[in-house]
Amino acid sequence: MIPRARHLAAAALSALLTLPAFGGDAAASAAGIVYSVTLTKTSADVQRVADYWKPERLKEADSYSPATPGSQAAPTSAAGGSVGGRISTAAPSRKSLAVAPALPRKGTAAKTMGKVFFRFGAKEYWCSASAVAAGNRSVVATAAHCAYDPRQGKAAQDWIFVPNPGPDGTAPDGIYVGSAISMHEHWPGKGDYDYDYAFVTVNRGFTWVNKDGKLATQDVGRLQDNVGGQGLAVSKGLGLTIHAFGYPAGPQPDGTRPFNGRTLRTCAGTTRKTVAPSLDLQFGVQLQPCNFSAGASGGAWLIDYRPVQQLGGLNGINSLTWNRDAKDGYDAVSSPPFTVATGQVYQRAATLKTPQM
């Protein structure tokens, strides 16, 4: 439990379940072990996911659940979305990684922020996410709890990323079906919130078009080419000025709902260390002030943010929301620490190939 004397309350912004606490040591991240789960192997797999998210279903996307962990667990009978999981045991690099942000091939500003949609069992959910610059031009960063349920040992099903989403489920910059999830092994292994981040490699994007009176998918190319990609900045320490982004929608502690999940929101502040023992968060990074609620999970934390280009260095993701003074509204968010291990997870996602469409 978080000590009551400090009047703190922390809850996952958009997790699907309440996780038990486990013992862990963030220093073990130097082991650099990456767990990868394949979501789609073939073009037929990609088409199956695309068919699930036809326009009529995406029109209802704003009503899907940005669920919080205290509500209810994900159904235990849900079938997993994973085709297979694999741990990479290659010798880790201890070199700190820095990746430069990238503009899209056309335009002077990036459009990397967006939402991920997925399901566990019969229920659809959504979170926030962002495109990250990578060699394969096909990487999305989000919270691990927006892609994988460690209690069930199951990946999310029918996972897609929609950058710059419009009203009524429109996707002006394409829909990108997940190809593989890359995580630190401590998330699928024990639900450790010090590792609540995931980098998802996505397939080429598509949009729905009408051909001879029937809906069909039309290829729109690779994610980074279309929207750009944020940089990656790890091992930067504390006391940083951060701009956080997300699509919050859930209620505040007093029951009010200042956000509807349809508009990209931002908050800025300075980082400090925080802990949440009940979630095994020992090395968390907290940003205050910020009143994000459920739905903002997975949204980008950027340092050196350039508003004209809408680019910066990804230094964290929204993982937990905090009510530090135990009053009416949330007043802070936190991220797992972005360390050398985070860079190793990213490198795995950035080098994966996707099916030829």
C-alpha cells in the first residue's frame, strides 16, 4: 500500500486488471532481456484484423473503455492474441541509446500522437500512443498494459494504431495493424510497473475505400513516412522539463469528467522520483502538475519538445495517475524509468520485419 500519511493515491490510467505486487530490482534491467510476442505473421492475419475494425465499428471507438484496474479483471476465458512469445538472450549492449526524431516525408510538422484500439475477449479498449522514429519506420510506443495482460499471459487481440484520429472513428493518416509487441521480460513475467512500456512494430497502413460498392483496404505506406516519428531519449535522470500527451477520458476522483477522450491533451512540468510499492514501482518518474485520467495511458513524454514541428525525445509514457493531495482531482502522472534496458527493447522492435502486403 502507498502510505496514507503521504495522502497519495495511484491507479493505472488504462490497465485492464489489478496486478499483485512482486519483488524486483530495476538494476536487473541491465540484463537486457526482451520478450517479443508476434501478433500477425501473414497478410491474411493483417486482413483479419482489418476486417474486425471496419468503419462501422470504428465509429463507436470513442465509447470503448479506457478501463482502470480497480473496476474488474479482464475475462479469464479470453483467447490470447499472441501467435507466440520469445525471449531474446543476446548479449546486451550497455551503451545508452539516442534516436533523433523524424519528420514525415511530406509536411513540416509531425502527427505522431494517436490511439491504440484492441480487445480482450468480447470487450474493446483503447489507450494513447505515439509513433517513434526507427530503421523499419514502423514502431509505436505505448504502455505495456495497453498491449499485454501479464496475469493471463495473453497479448491483446486485434491491436491497431490510429495516428491523429478524427471524429466518428475516422483515420485520416491510416490504420496500422500490430505485427509484434516488444517488452522487457519483467512485464509479462510479473507485471512490474517499472517496466510498463511496450514498443509495437506495426504493418504498413491502410485506409478503407469503396470499390464497386464494396469496402476494401487500400495501402497507404509505412507509419513513419506518413506521420513522422518521435526521437528516443533514455538515461536522462530527473529534474527534466517534460511535455506529456494523451487522450484522457476517465472520471476524476470526485466523479467529474473534464475530458472526453476525443481531443489530444497536453501538460507540462518537472520530473521527480516516485514509488508505488503495491504495483512494484520502485524507480518511477513522476510529472506534476498533470490531471490526466484513464485513456491517457501510453501517451508520450517528450523532452526538448519543439511545438512547431511537434517533435521531441521520447523519455517516458503515461503509466499511472496520481491524486497526491487526496482531493477532488488527479494532480500528477508517472512513467516507468526509461533506461538502457528501454533502448534494448526499442531496438528489438525497430529491427523486426513485417509481412509483405
